Amino acid sequence: MTVRTCAAIAAVLVSAGCAASTTEEKPPAPVNAKAASMQAGFTSMDRLAEAAKKEGELNVIALPRDWVNYGEIIDTFADKYDIKVNQLEPGASSRRQMEAAAQLKPDVFDLSLEVAVANAPRFAPYKVQGWHDLPDHVKDRNGAWYAGYGGYMSLGYDSAKVKAPASFADLLKPGYTVALPGDPRQTAAAFSGIMAASLQNGVPQVQRGVELFTKLKKEGKLAEPPRPTSSSTGTTSTPSAPPSPARRGR
């Protein structure tokens, strides 16, 4: 984790013949919305909020109102700062966000980590408040992106029907029927399931994951993805949380 400290020397002027001291407060630096950090551009969160209110609008993209409480977060933000939030293409994928960037001009993106890293040169660097508290491995050192949230892979199973699998290899044993949360060629969650199965000693080996699910399909153990509103009774599924997205603040 990066920690930065700085020391300041305060000059105290003492007038002759008395013990009183005087200090002169310097006026704050002019607002610079193009600065690479909140501190450099606004000096305080209050001044940032004031500048945002004058602008009046915030353009966000790929933030579904029914996902991770985004709807309430957006409404609370709009009410608190009296800023109109334009919600552009809530269901946009990371790829779509980049394709539409020039046309829609969002102020902030919500991207998968790999897309954010690949497109880092296209983003204006900006280090949000608390930047130095973020571990180095979840942010771009120049401020192009940072990880906003993430997830963990897991095996979901029906304990009334099967024993808890101790590894992905156990899914090849009798009694298991496996379902991925979608097509791994189109769905990030399903792709992450393949990648989780590919890990060996913490190192991903893609072919290992592909071979496992190829065997499951040949043996008739790979079922269609369950519907979100129904349960997978008698099956073991391999769901995943969304991959870590990255946010670019501006």
C-alpha cells in the first residue's frame, strides 16, 4: 500500500515589543477541473461539490438501477448535491462502453478490469479522494483506473442431494450435474467459472479449465444454465460473482 507523508514548516512572525503572533491565510488555488487529482484540482471535497453543482449534470454509463443498489445510490447522490444524473445505457457491456464513449461522452465508466487496463491510455488520469489508501495492485499508478469492487468464485450445490465438492475435479464424480451461469464465450461470469477451474497452485492454465468442462459435457454432466428465478434442484452449479470492474473518475 502506498503511503505518502509530507512535513511543513510554519513561519511565525512576532512583532517587536509584544508576544502576539500573526499568520496570513493564503487564498485557495483556482479550481482546475483538468487536474489529475481531487487535491490538486479542488483542494477539498466541498470545492469539488461546489464546482459539480455549477456544472449541473453527471453522465454515467452501465449502472443498472437494480444492480448492487445503484438506483438508490444514484438518487441519493442527485438529491444530496442537486445534480442531474444522466443514466446512459444501464445494460452496456464493457466493450460497448468503449465503443460508445466518443458519442455518449460518459464522465465515468464501469468496466471489467481487463478492458480498463487495455484502454488505460484513453482515460484522463484522476486520483480520487483516498487514492493513497488503495493497495497498489488494484489501481493504475498514474490514475487511469482503480478497482471499485470485486467478487469471489464459488461452487453452489444442493446439500440434500450431493456432498460438498472439495475441488472442481470432484464434479466428475457420480451424482453431480453441473451448470455454468451462461455461455463462457459471451458471459463474463461463465468465463470466470472456466478460469476458476483452470487454476493450479494459484496460476491459471486455461486449457485445464476447458478440458474439465469438455469432459463434463461428454459425460452428460453439463446442464443448461438455470434460470435466475428457479432453483437447480439436484444439481451442482458453478456460479461466479462479476469480475472486478474498474472505475475511471472524472
